[in-house]
Amino acid sequence: MQDANASHLSVVPIGHTVRPYGLPKPLERSTVHWCTRSEDFWYSVGHLVEPAGLGEACARTVLEHCIALHRADTVPTDAGVLSSMVMLRDRGRLTQEVMEDTVDYLDLIEGSAMAEEATLQAIAPVLRRRKESEVVDALIKAHAAHQPLDDLVDALQTVQLIGTTDAHPGMFLDQDVFARIDRLRHVERMSLGMKELDIAVEGGLGRSQLVVFMGKAGDGKSMALINLAAKAICSGMNVAMASLELEEEVWTARLLANLTGVPTNDILKGSWRDASQRLRELQEGVGLGRFAVKWFPPRSTKWSEVKAWYARVREEMGGLDLFGSDYADKILSDGRHDGTYGAMGEVYEEHRLAAVEWGCWAATASQKKSGVKGKADVDDASDSANKGRVTDMMIDLEALEDGNEMIARVIKNRHGPSRMEIGPFVTDWARARISASDVHAGSHAIQAAQPDFGAGW
């Protein structure tokens, strides 16, 4: 390939030397790919990448055109980059050879790019360190020259948010809105662990959304979370669960019972040979996702402690698809609130925001108000009506008198149909299964294509 950096687009200020990032080739190519394919990626980190710091000539060319499009108030795309290059070629400012090399490069990186979330998590720290260094150098010079430091201190704080916030301008009412709205139809959905419930809500829970299972003691809230986790794991997803009620061993034993069909009490009593064999068969045949559970002291653990654990697990697993808490009522907020009303609203909102930040699914459970009998509504969660207002989906569970069945009522669904009663579902308390026909069969829980996260726990 010719050196496509014989720059027809100058994005480096005169006198400013850009140090090479020294990125591994797969990361550099993935970064360039997502700059041209994801609007969210571009506004989060892509617009901060300096083309001159990249190693491959074609990578620098593509990023230069992305920045030029950005300055023209146009979201960069691979098609936009190529259109820009055609215009320059027709004006004699770009050779056909450079054009062809860049097309080949875009095709190459499309077939080898890392996942968008993995790319974001890898490139964001690199950009933060680079910007931190630049701001610190400017602070030292300003201090030596007895100049004001306030703006630079603010800039240093802003640098810490790289990769967690974006510079997206928002959504405008123009012809592009229809394409933007249409994206909602193609959002990935995760099974709620009950096939009939998935059908009722048109496919399950959307990515980056929070579901809350509500019920009285004994209605099956923890079992619904276990059932949900088992379905996700059998679909190759990585799952982390914070338990503020059951010990880690008991939570895991119930999950194993769901996956293997061996009753929980048998596993806890040491009769787990069959469970071990069936788990091995699932791992070898289906390819289970990874799972972690950690017990936290109830009503003395703050949300920031729980989230920090999720983040560690996410890093160790190389990605997290579903996180949950059993259950959020027993987590303390980090802020100061007069009573539980505001505090619970914050804890539940933080669950949802973490799901958005990490691009994964979130699940928890809530007690129902003690005085509520029969059908509950969205404001009937204990302690705070804010729970129902915050969550994307709320499902009211009610165990029937015979104890072998339950009803699920969808009382809120922000992105689909609600106000529905589904069931009754068959409940197998000994094996922590609800409607157990295919929960452990390993069928895919997401309607869209799902990457392989590997087997093992």
C-alpha cells in the first residue's frame, strides 16, 4: 500500500507533534472500524483519536476523513469516508491507488474487528492517559507562569470521563429520525427465562435495560432471578450476581439444580455426582457462559461497593452480559436521602444506568407492599414508588395456593406491551425452575446474533 498519509487533510496544528499511540494492530484496526460504524463509539471516544498517532497509513487516512466529516456536522461512516475520498480524487488531490488501498483496508478491518464494547474498554484508558499527560503539562507551565489554573483543573476532571460520557449533539427532527427510531426494532433481546413471557413482551428484555421481579415473600423472586441467570448462561452469556440474602454456596447450588435437574437439597447434602457430570456435559455440549456470585452484608453495603465488584468481574471475564442483585432493596444508596423513598430510587436508577454504561442487561427484585392483595400496580413496590418509575420492565409474581404454579403480570414495559397476565407457569421449587421445558436446553436467548463468550465458569 502507498503511504496514504501524504496528507490532503491536515488535522494536526502546526508545531504540534503527536506521539505514536503504539496500539496493537488489532486494537488500532478495531478502533478505526467502529469510528466509521458506530455513532455512539465516535462521540464517546472516536473523535478524540489523533490520526497522526496511528501506525498504519490507511488508518490515518480514514480517521482524517472522519474528523473532516465531524467538523462538517456529519456523523462519520465508511460510506461517508469513501464519498469524501472520491470527491478529493476527482479534484486531483488524491490518487486512485490511495483510494483503492483504503477500500481494501476498510474491507480488511470489517472482517477482523473486535467487539465494539471490548474496543471501547481497551482504547478509552489509552486516550485518558494521553489527555491527562497533556493537561498536566499545561498545568505545570501555567503554574510556572503564574497563570489562572481553574480551566485546566476543570479540563483534568473532564478527562476522567473519557469513555463514560460522550459529546453526542442529541437527536434532531429531520429525515434521519426514522432510521434512528427504526433501530429500536433491532435491539438485542434476552430471554426472561419463561418462554410464554418472552412471547408476551415481544422477545424478552432489550439490551441495556433493567427488569424488576416484584412479589411477596415466597412468590418466587429469587427463583425468577436464578431461572433468568440459568437461561443466560446456557446461551453463552457471562453473568454476575450480587446476593444480599442467600449465601454464595446456596445461590450456586440452586443455579446448579436449575441447570442439571438435580434437586438443590441433594447438592447441598453432598449428593452432587450426577450434577457434576451433567454440568460437564453442558459445558462441553452447549458451551456455558461464565458465572460469578458474591454475598454482601444486607442493609450495610453501598451501591458503589456492589458496582465495583461487578466491574472487577467484568474485567476478569472479558465482558459482562447480565448482572443482577438478589435483591436491590437491601443495598444502601451512596447519596444522602431523607428516608428510603429517595434512596431506593437512586439504587434502582444506578442499576439501570450501569446497564446502559456497559451495554448489558440488569435484573433485580423487590418486595411488594405488605398491604397489597391480588393484582399489584407499578407503584406497589415496597419503600418507594420510584422503583417502578425507574425500571424498564416490572413483573409482578404471585405463587398460587397449590404452590406448584405461579402467575406473572407485566405491569410495566417501557419498550413494548404491558398490563398483561401470563401463566400459570409450572414451578419446580426443588430445582429452582419456572416453566422448565427449555430453560436448561441451551437454546439461544437473544433473537439477534450473539458472539461466543467461551465456556467455563
